[in-house]
Amino acid sequence: MDFSSAALRVLRQVAESGSFTAAASRLGYTQSAISRQAAALERSAGTALFERRFDGVRLTPAGLTLLRHARAILNAVEAAEHELTGSASRTEPVRLGTFPSAGAVILPGLLTRLAAAAPHVTVTTREGTTPRLLRALRAGTIDMAVLTSRPPHRPSDGESPRLHIETVEDTELLVAARTAGSFSGRTAVHVDELVDAPWITSPSSSTEPRLGVWPGLPGRPRIVHTTSDWLTKLQLVAGGFGVTTVPDRMRAVLPPGVTLLRVDGAPPEVRRVLLARLPGRPAPGISAVARTIASAAQP
């Protein structure tokens, strides 16, 4: 078998992106070039590595096996490049993925505490939804990820080997509304009052869930604004242009004019914050980041 590093990077990017088109965009290739590299990989491997599906591309078991080795090979190549160019340092780099609301609440404190406790660890971050971060973790383009899950709390992608996952904390899902709006002076709202409410949500797709509408809301929600940016969502709420769902952990960073309401008449919605990495003995830098996140969550 003869695999070039360029072909292995294509494999890694397809695994992370979930499609040939997205992989081509990230790598700066044409889609036809990605398809040719994928076909060449499969010819060299002598087996199918990619499963073409209606919702994108997933790796076959053989593809996942090759991906595991590709991660090690590409990490070694990149380490060699750093040494040869003289850019290798004594710091320990850790690539951390976070879901959107974690950036505002978890990340600043984490980086501050880590700088004091482990100044040799250098963290770079990347934001994404939980499905996207799981793909990046599998592909080896991040080292660990802060994820979120909803009941029954099964965030894993179901692929083998199983990821190492630790619970960081549980937080209640609430509804954000304008303080001076129709729910002024209240701490709770009945789910039936939300049926006709204007909702501000995140974009969704076949692989990305829609976030921002109360789960199990009777009827079809009336979505008036769609944005993936939390600041935009909350400023729209403050302006009285709609409501959205917000985890209770974000209470400390709400802008003026926004209040959080419990939802009565429906089961409580708990969101779990998780820390995930690939199985096996973690590098010291990854362990340091994990300890800092865990200690920050303790009461």
C-alpha cells in the first residue's frame, strides 16, 4: 500500500467535514481533486473507505482503521516539519473544541486558570456544534472537546473505538425573553404560552440540530430569526424581537434587558456538559486542561 501524506490529509478532512465538498473547501482543492484522491486511496487500500450517504460521507470500518493510523502519521510529519523549521518549542500545544455557549462561559476562566497552573500548556480553540466536534475529534484535528448532550445523554458518535468521555456539569435549559416584554416580572412561563411565540434559532441541517426552540413545543414553532451567533441571539431577545432557549450557565453573561424563565407544564430539560477525547493515555497537556475544566465545575 502506498499512501501519500496529501491523500491522508484528504481522508482526515473528509472524516471531519462529513462531505467531499466541505473537505475540498477546507483544503483549497476542487471537489473533483478530492474525489480523485479518495478513489486513489481506495485503490491503494484495496477496499472501500468511504460510505456515500444521502446526508454526506462517512468512513467505513476500513476507513476508520486507516484514519487511526493517518492521525499518527500526520502528527509525526507535522512534528518533523516543526523541528526542521526550528519552530518546535518546549510548550505543550492542546487543540480544544468547544460548543458555542461554552466559549462565553467556560473558556475565559479556563484559560486564566490554566495560565497560572500550567503556563507551559498552550491552548488553541475552535468552536463547533457537538456533531461537528465529534467528527473533528475522530479526525484528529482537535485533541479534546467540550460537548453538550440532551437526555438520554448519549453524545458519542457510535463509532469504534469509543471515546473517553467525562461529565463536567449539568445545567437546566431555560427560555430567554425581554425583561420588559410580555413576560415582565415573571420567573416562569407555561409551555402553552410559548406555542405562538416568535423564536430565534440557530441554522440546522441533516447533520446539525436546530437549537433555540423549546424541545417538545406543541405544534410547529414560528421561527422569525436564524443565527449561529449567541451575541446576536441575545441582542435580538433584548430588543423584543423573539425568544430563544438558553442554558442556565449563561445567566452570568446575559446582556441588559434579558431575563431567563423556567418552563412550566413540561418536563425539565437538562443539558449535560461533557469533556471528550480519544481513548488511551492522554498527553500531559491534555490532562492539565481536563483537570482545570473539572476543578472549575466543582461547587
